Amino acid sequence: MTGRTRLGVLGWPVAHSLSPAMQNAALQTVGLTDWRYQLLPVPPELFAETVTALAGAGFRGANVTIPHKEAALAAASDASERVRQIGAANTLTFDGPGQIHADNTDAPALIASLPFAAAGKTALVLGAGGSARAAIWALLDAGAAEVRVWNRTPERARALCAELGAKAVEEADPADILLNCTSSGLDAAEDIFKQLPVGVDELTRYQCVVDFVYSEAGTVLGHAARARSIPVVDGLELLVGQGALSFERFTGRKAPVDAMRAAVGLP
């Protein structure tokens, strides 16, 4: 491949993403100055044809975010066993015309970020999209005792649970881990607690809160949990964790995690 090697993040919307700042800092740190990572705003109806065209446009790989993670797996010509079981991909690698490999780095990043081992724990997952798929699979694969799933559309939760072996619920009962895998909280002006089945004072029923949504200023859910002395894994930690794994797949280099953390404002 000649010229600049390109990477990017596919999403809709995607303007809020910190992945370009984080990944470009990583590329500079390891000396890949002829590589560039960029935003790729793509509506759902154009996703498949865009992915097919990326390899010919000089792209080595792309991360995938809302709402394309399930479509990313469908567009791939090859996939890891993990991503086949999850049913959603967040990392695509282009190995030549028509050669699109799919993987999921959300799952291992989640398990690595938890403040305690998932084995034997219970979890409540809010949402039934691509991030929820990765979370459910990761927790069960790590030995969680039970993973419950709530979604605004109960039928989606039931279908997902039947596929992955979790338990659909319509109420937010206490659990060891609470995971927000919805997009609620992406808009800081929204009242997230009006959209989710957990009230702010009910957060103390959980030993850890994981929020896949991220903001440089922190999310409402994360701030509320910390104010109640509940350990929080926020979306920035997950962003760096999955991004580091993706970086290594794209480049074959060890990810400079400290530089990536600094680029998104983490110590």
C-alpha cells in the first residue's frame, strides 16, 4: 500500500467521538507518522457499500460504533469466533479487496476494566444493541452467575437473551454490576434517570456501575454513582481499553496506552 495509511471510526452520529484524538496520538507515539485516523460519519443505509469501498480507498481498518455494530459483522468476509458468538463487531480490518475481518474488542476491554472478577457475580445490562451483546457475552464467558437484560422494547431483550443465554427482565432488581449499554446519557441535557429503569437513589443497590457512554466531563450516571461512593467504569476507560486492542490489530504494534489515556483526558 502506498501513500498514507488510513484508519477511522464508523458511526451515525459520530462527531462526538474521541477515537481520532486518541488513535492519532497513539500513531504519533509509535512513529507511524504516515498513518491517519479519521471520523467516518455513515448513515445505516450506506454502511455496507461504504465498508466495501474502504480498502480500495487506502484504509487498513476501522472501529465501529452506534448503530452499526451488528451490520459490521454482516459486512465482514471473515470473523473471529468471539465475534461470531457475540453477533456484533466493533473492529474491522481490511486485508485486501473484499477481505474484511471482524472482531470485537469491547468484550475483553470490559472484563479487564472491572474492579473485581466477574466470576460468580450477577449483572443487569440496560440495552439490547451491539454494546449490550458484547457485555452479555463477555460476562457469561467470564463466569458471571447470572446476566439480566432490560430494554425499552421487551421483545428485543427476550430475543437477545434467548440467543446468548441471559435472562430478560422488565424491572431493575439489585445486582452486583449495573451496565448502561444504551445511548441514554449521550446528550448531556437529557435526564437519563427518566429514560432508564433505575432511579438515582437506587444506584446503591449495585456494587459497580459501568457506563458505555462517555463524555470528557463525565456522564450524569457516572457522577451520580461516584457521589454515592460506588465504583464506576466509565466510557472513557472502555474507549481506551477497546481502542488499544484495536490499535494492535490495525498496526501490529504494542499500543501506547499512556499516550492514549492522556489524549482523552485520563490520568
